[in-house]
Amino acid sequence: MNFKHKQQFVITNKSEMMIDSVLKEFGLNREEVTIDPIHQGLINHTWKIGVNGHAIILQNINSLVFKRPEDIAFNIAEISLYLNKSNPEYFFVSPVKTFDGNELVHKNEYGYFRAFPFVKESHTIDVVQTPSQAYEAACQFGKFSAVLKQFDCKKLKTTIPDFHDLSLRYAQFEEALRQGNNDRIKKAIVLIKQLKDCSDIVDIYEKIKRNNDFKLRVTHHDTKISNVLFDKNDKGICVIDLDTVMPGYFISDVGDMIRTYLCPVSEEEQDLSKIEIRKEFYDAIVSGYLHEMKDELTSTEKNYFFYAGTFMIYMQALRFLTDYLNDDKYYGEKYSNHNLIRAGNQAELLKKYFKKEEILTGIKI
């Protein structure tokens, strides 16, 4: 996801009045509610609105990232309608509608707002702590695709074009090598070589796109653990944050879990000695996802579980390094060489992931 493109929503008297007017669209008065900002997440501004013992989640959609918020609303509405008819027992958090029956509220320079019901006795997890949490999350993301297996994913709008197109990300990397900051290119020369030496990962992705054994499905595309709701016993309830739901391959969802669950430290870690691959978390992802998707995946797809991790780790390394070479125009930087360090972190994760291939692929799928 995008760090630099987080909208600035400084609370002023004017913005407070704007929130008041948004609340009124949902039949709420400022005097009757409590408003608590939720700082989790990098893209949208979010508040928990409490009223009469209940709560809703109010969000201001970042239109710098999502150019057409109405496409997000369309996708969620289509999925909700389908599930209500075909699988009503599946727990799906549908948007709260305004008095006028709308799912989006537009407020001039502040853009679009939407609301969801707050699920009682639920919580999110920022960092995976146990294999059981990884298993529960993988179950939920697998279940989400599984219950929508008969849904025509081509109906969905593309909310972020080319989001997980590895070929495009590699082409952008090559362009940065031609047109980027020469001083930075020299400084990153070792890391550049390391990533160029892995370009066969892109070749495999191109083969996947041409292989009929790989099916386009409803795919979440952002499977970090904070996008799962858990109950008080840390059992998964459902997936949330459906802004990036689009047609895609299973390697996107599984790969993002592998990239973010296996290592005990995040992409921000500068001490590369702390990067490690935890087999028990890999096993948990495979077991949880296949618990829901085993009968849906083709035999060919099942052979690409390990590649899914390769695909996502490599793509993120490319994106960080590309941004560094382009003077941090996309992600921005919080300190000097931030994106170079993050790229090196992901390259090290990829190297250690490759070293564990024999052990990890030993699990029966």
C-alpha cells in the first residue's frame, strides 16, 4: 500500500462541521455520539462512532489512491447482493446506507465517506503472533474466495489498476535504472544486481497468466492480518477492508500472507539478522487456506504455493527499490534511504525464503 498518498485530514472547526454533516446523512447528531479516531491503516481516515450502546465505523476514502471510490462501492454492493442470495449464512459486513439509500457521501474537498456497522466483541490484530492466528486469517481469506467461486469476478471494477502486475513492476524498475537518480543507482548497485538475477520470477508470472489452469477469482489483494476480524477467542469472524477486492490469482492473497506472516519483523526492520522464515507459520497459512479452497484450486495451482511467496516478496522489493531510485516519489520516506533499507529488507527475506524452499515445500498439499 501507499504511504505518501495518505490524505491530510487535520481536525479544524471546518472539518468538524464536515463530519457533523456526514453524520447527519446517517441520521446521527454530533451531540448524541462519541467520536474516536482509529489510527490503524495507512490509506483511509477512520473513526469509531458510538451511539446508544452501538457503533459504526466511519471512513473518509483516500481518493488519491482510489481514483473512483464509487467503483469500490459498486464492488461491495455486487458482492453483498450475491452473498445475500447464494450464501446468506456467510458473515459479510455490508455498508450502512444513508437516509437516501446511498452507500457513499460526497463532501466537496473532503471527498467520499462511507460507514460500516461495528461488529461487537470483535478486534483486529496488527502483527501475527502465533501460528493459530495465521491459520485463522488464512481460513478467512480462503473462505472469502470460496464462497464467491460462482460469482463472475469480471463484473468487478478495477479499483487500483495493475496493482499486482509483476511484469509492470519489473518494467518500472528497468525504467528507473535508465531514468532514475544516478547517485542512488550507484549506491544500490549490489541490491540492483540481486533483484535482476531473480528476474525469472517475472517469467513464471507471465506463464501463469497464459496458463488456463490458473483461474481468475474474486481476490482480496491485501491479506495482512489486520484485515481480519477476530472474536474474543482469537477465532476468525470475517475479512474486512474490501477496497482492493478485484479479479486476481490466488498467488496474490496467499503470497501477501506469506510475505507478512512468516517473518517476526516487518519490512521496516533495519537489522537484517532478525529476518527469519518461520516454517510453522507457512504450514498454518497452507492448512488454513486449503481448508476452504482445497477443492477449488486446480492441481497446477496447488503446486505454486511456494511461488506465491516468491511472487509477492520480490514484487515488494522491486517497488521499494524503484521508488528509491526515483527519489521516493511514491512511498515517500521517513528518514534518509528509507526505501533502500526496505528494499534490502525484502531482498533479504526473499533470499532466506529461497533457502527454506526444500523444507517448506515438504508439506503435503
